Amino acid sequence: VVLLSERRDTVSFEGECPRGAGFWCQNQGGRNPNLSAEEFQEFAAEAATLLNEGGRTVIALDTPQEIAAAVCNTGDQLLRQLATLALNLAAETLALDTPLSGEPFPTVGAALDAAASEVQTPQLSRTERNALKDVLERINESQNTGVCPDGEDDDDGDDDGGGAPPTGKMTICHIPPGNPSARHTLEIDASAWPAHRSHGDTEGACR
């Protein structure tokens, strides 16, 4: 049997772990096998709608194109994590009423609303803004939601799970933000890996 076409009313990762910004940055336009271009576009459209309904207004993220650009933009990490969270909600790996543990917000929805408000009308100090960004990043990495059991591999391609920090040398695929066609293989000190991972690089040689 050869599948010539597939039609689905909705695309979902329901029951899977949330994905980090690196996953959503890399998996646009059908560049990687995890998502087709159409599937990413559907998630991005739902994410943009989510961020501009229910009393939220995030003009900087009101189109699928802006969502797509934001998850690759390492210059504004709060905007990046907000777009990532909206994509995870659109993908149904999280829900607005998912409870948070050890955070100043009771639910994912409360953290989303706080970040949306700050992006639209900045009022926080740099330190407070970074703290809010960190909350969203922990949500996107399943550190405060209980969505994924500790140590479970989220298989999202950006290796954003926990565990002991790597040591020695390692090979990575460096993906320049906004210019994925310029990706190239690098060998780096393992201690530098977290910084590379945070802007979308992947472990192992480029393919």
C-alpha cells in the first residue's frame, strides 16, 4: 500500500512532551522529518490565534510568520519562549490549565497571560523579565509541569532535557539563527553546549 496523500482535520502531539524553541525553529518549512511545512503552519496559525484572543493581545505574534520568526530569534528570549509556549499549546502537549509546581504562577495559562502582557506592554525590570522568561523556558522543557516523567526522552531534536552536564569535546550541528541553510558541523567544548543548544543547535554532525 502506498500512501499518496493524507488528510487530517487536526494535527496534534497530544500525550507527548512539550518541545523546546530549538525544535520549533528547526522544524519549519518541511526542513526536518518531524513536521511537514503544512503541519508547522497549522500549529503556528493556532498559536497566533491563541496569543490574540481571550483578552490577550500580542501584536508582535499575531501571524504565523511572526511565530515562526520568533522561535528562531535569540535576541528576544521572552518573545521566543512565549511563541514556543503558544506552539506547545497549539500542539496539545500542554493545556492552559496544566498546573505548575514551584513557580509564582499556578497554571500554564497564568504564566502565558503574564508573558503576553509583558511583551505587549513592557513594565518589568530586566531581572524580572528574565525571571519570567525562565519560567516559560522551564514549562517548555517540562521542568515544572509534571507532563513528562523525569529523565524521559522528549525526542524533540534539540536535546533540551536535564541530566548531568556533558564534559570533554562534542560534535554539534551549528544552525545560525534565521539562516538554517548555512548550518555546519562544529567540534566544541562540552561546557559550551548549553549555550549552543539554547539557540537551536543540535547534537551530532549535520546531515
